Amino acid sequence: MDLLVDVLDPPLFDPFYSRIKDLVTDYVCLVDSPEGIWEISDREIPYAAALRHGICDIIESTSFWDRQSIVRQYLSAMAITMVLSTLFFFICGSICYYLYFDPAFKSHPKFLKNQVRQEIRESMLSILFVSIFTAPIFVAQFRGYSKLYASPEAGPGDWYEIVQFPLFVIFSDTGMYWLHRMFHLPLLFNTMHKGHHRYIIPTPFSAYAFHPVEAYIMSLPAHAYCFALPMSKFAYIVTFVVTNIWSFLLHDNSDAFHTVHHKNVKFNFGQFLHSWDRLGGTYQDPVRFFSPRRSGQSIKQPE
Ligand SMILES: [Zn+2]
Ligand SMILES: [Zn+2]
């Protein structure tokens, strides 16, 4: 994210924040300007002038407009996250939907009326919420609180450039599995996770269709790795993109691992691996699960 902000600062954010500063200064500080909101008040209320001067001093002296300002970093990170997540959602969701989702499932009795529209609406709400609360994580990375490093020389060694990928998968999958199981506890399931399970025949557009708070909590393991263990910025970008694409592929309703979970909520909580499901006794082999459908019987319904 810091790389993106660095790239976008000169052409986009510098002129944007400078324009905002000019507008605020013109509006609040130029007494003689007809737009000056304090002009009339100055004559009628003596304290208004002092207040205006105070505000103008803050506008002039605040470090908010600098690239290193924490507030500016937060707002820039939030805007980038929101825009890129929305673009990613529509591009990746559309590609997976048209390539992998069998349109015949739209006539299945369990496919909801206006389902895709519902999935998109819920996903948009999640993206908005998750962007607001993920931006502080990016700011913490900007300010050096993570173990992200820019080049292999700054990492633990050449071997780690490969090893960090399987480590990330194990780390992230462990977090996702247990958080997912937590969201199946009755209270959390009924207040949050139940919404995602409305989609018994999910489409790729349901990849982000979670309760916003749940979507944020479920995204944390992927961000937590770089705070717990060293991670190259390159690996962070790759794993971030792959994790998100994987979420779309999980929801194409093919006869695969996560589709089982949407048909029967007792099985297959993992994201990348099956290990925790096997250890936790929640694994269900998709081939076995879907074999009645292949032999012409009806699809299994959730219990
Ligand atoms: Zn799902
Ligand atoms: Zn679930």
C-alpha cells in the first residue's frame, strides 16, 4: 500500500489535498471575500474573529497536508482500498461468474430471487466498512510497525523468499478455520454469518457478501502475518491478490470444497487447506458429497 501511495501522491493526492486546503482557506480565512463565512459574524460577535484566526492558524500550521501526516495517510489508504476493492470485486467477480458459474443453477429452487443483486449489495457494504477499518492496518505498515521488508537483502535470507508463501498459507488458513468455526457458534451465526449462508447456491459475487463486521474479522489473519513474521512486500501483494481471487473461486458453486460448506454448514470450514478440517473432524470429501447429484439425484440440502 505504501508503494501505491508513493506512486499516487504526486499526480493525485498532492494536488487533491492542496486543492482542499485552498478551498478551506478561501472559505474560512479570507475575510474580505464574499464567500468568507465569518465576515458578517466578525462585526456582530467579537469572539468570532478570534475563533476564525484560531481556525486559520490551525489550517496553516497543521501537518495534515504533509505526506507524512497520519490522518492523510489514513484517508489515502482508505480511498485506495475502497476503489481497488470495488474494481477488483466487479472485474474478478464478473470473470469468475461468466467463466465458472453454471447459469443452469439460476433456475434451482434454492437460488434466491435477485440473488446476484443481493450479493453485490452486501459486498459493497462490506467493502465500505472493511476499507474504513483496514486503512489503520496499512497506516501501521507505513509507519514501520510491521515486519514487511522491501528487498530480499532485508529479509531473513534467500530461502525465506520461498518459505514465506507456505508459511503464510498455514498461518492464514489456521486463523480462517478457527474464526469461521467461531462464526458458526449460535450467537454469532444468527447475528452475522447466517446472511452468507442464505446463499445455498453461491455465485462468485458472494465472495465478499458477509456481515461487514464479520468480513473485517475474517480478513484479519491475512493482514496479521506481516506483523507476526517477516514478509516481503512482493509476497504481501501476491498473497493479498491470490487470497482474494481464491475467495471468488470458492464461490463458483462447482462440486468443490467450499460448495459443500454452503450445502451443509457442518463441513469444510477451511480456506486453502483441508488439514484443520481433517484434524477437527469437519472434513467432507466433495466427490463423495456430490456423488448423488452426479448420479442424477437431487442436490443435498443444508440441515
Ligand atoms: Zn462462502
Ligand atoms: Zn460458514
